[in-house]
Amino acid sequence: DKIITKEDIIMDKYSAIGVLDSGVGGLTVLKELEKSLPSENKIYFGDSLRMPYGNKSEEEIIFLANEMISFLEKRNVKVILLACNTISSYIDKISSNVPLFSIVKSGSKAIYESHTKNTVGLIATKATVNSKSYERELYKLKKDIKIISKDSTKLPKVIDKQIENTPLLNDLIKECIDPILKEDKNIKELVLGCSHFPIIEKEIKAIYKDLTLLDPAKKMVEDTMDYLKKEHLLNDSTDKRTSLYTTEDILEFVAYIKRLSLNIDKLEKVKLLKDD
Ligand code: DGL
């Protein structure tokens, strides 16, 4: 397979915005893109076959992220949004020929802009929590915001399998948020530091009515929009397409496309090089 270089990629305003995630979680970012940048072409890639990424090794996460990025580069994307917090946590070690956007960086900006207390809660995967990526990004913005985090490795898989509104889901939500509030009961903001969590925002809010839930996806799309404007890369054509690729059965995606009312032109199951 040919190695892609910068010269091989057409990066003009008609090129698509690429979004990648370990599974269906990043569809919440795609939804935000649909709302804020409706005239852009979009290509989404979710590696549902290998998810969860949250308990994989750093080496494996980087390897898989690089493969997904090559997949999107071959389809001429002008930017790639790393909708997955776990992948974003290792952005500095990932190679790409197109600009990458990290949801952790956008999420940290969202915390910085909306925190009312100097301690915020974070629920994320084991890999994200252990990497301390949120702490690093926040430190660059403001030195005295403290994060109390809890990893929740089981939750994304349960969400991917669509076990919503069940006692199991509620138990798992409590299992990851209660310890944070136990450590600091004055916490007011909780960051949804895993792309799957905005999908169950309603369920979380029903249990923790006093918490403000921060979804980094909104800020990520704002950051993307600012960049495209600055670089004169905003698409003004009315002929746009959204294509969705997954490494797993497409049925899982069909349910979420419906749930999020997404407009999709193409849905296809594909293989990564690793599968050959
Ligand atoms: N999409 C991942 C994230 O945002 C969570 C799911 C996983 O563990 O693969 O961190």
C-alpha cells in the first residue's frame, strides 16, 4: 500500500471534514458539525470492531489512530477531528499530514471558560485518566483548576451495545460519578471526557440534577469553524455529503443515526490494514 504524503492530499475548501472515533461516540461530534457547519462534506470513521480503546496500551492506541488517519487521508480530508478523548490524549505521538483537532484540548477550553469552582469532575476512560491529558491542557490555560477524575471503562461498551434506560446503565453511571462527589461534594461541573457520554447525557442528568455537564464536542466544532474561517477553507457549496465508515456491523450505527437524527448519505463496513 502506497505511503501517503502531504502532496497526495487535496486540501481545498471542498475537501471533507474527517471525524474519527473508536466507535459510535463521535457521532455526537458529527451531530454538532451538522448543526454548525451544514454545508461541509463530512467523513466519519468509527473502529467499533476494536473498541473499547480506553483500556488498550498507549502503543496500540497510537498504532490504530495512525491507521484510521491514513484511511481518512486517502479520502482527501482537510482536517481531522479526533472525537475520541482516548486517542486525543496521545495526539503528540500521532502522525498526520492534515491538521488534527483534539477533543481534550477543546474540552479543556470549555472547562476554562465555564467553570464556577476551581475543582471540576471528569469521567473518562482509563487511558485518558492515566495519561493526565486534561490536566496538561488545563495547566496551559489556568494553573489552579483541579480535576477529580474517575475512569469508567465499562460504560462506553454498554453504550455501544445500546443498553440504555436500564438499571445496569444507572448503576454504572453511579459507580463512576459517586466517588468524584464523595471526594468533593461541592463540585458543580462534570466533564463528559469520553465521546460516548454525551449520548447518555439525559440519563446522567436525571440522577445528578445539580451538576452542569460539559460536552467538549460543542467547543471542538467551534474551534474547527474558527480554523476553517481563518484558512479560507469553509465550504460554500450546497452539494454536500456525509459518509460513514465502520469496521463493525453497520446495524449498530443505524440505531444511533436514528437516535441522533443524523443525515447520512452513505454507510459502509470497511477493513483496516490490520484486519488483512
Ligand atoms: N471514544 C472513547 C473516548 O472518547 C471511549 C470509548 C473507548 O474506550 O473506546 O475516550
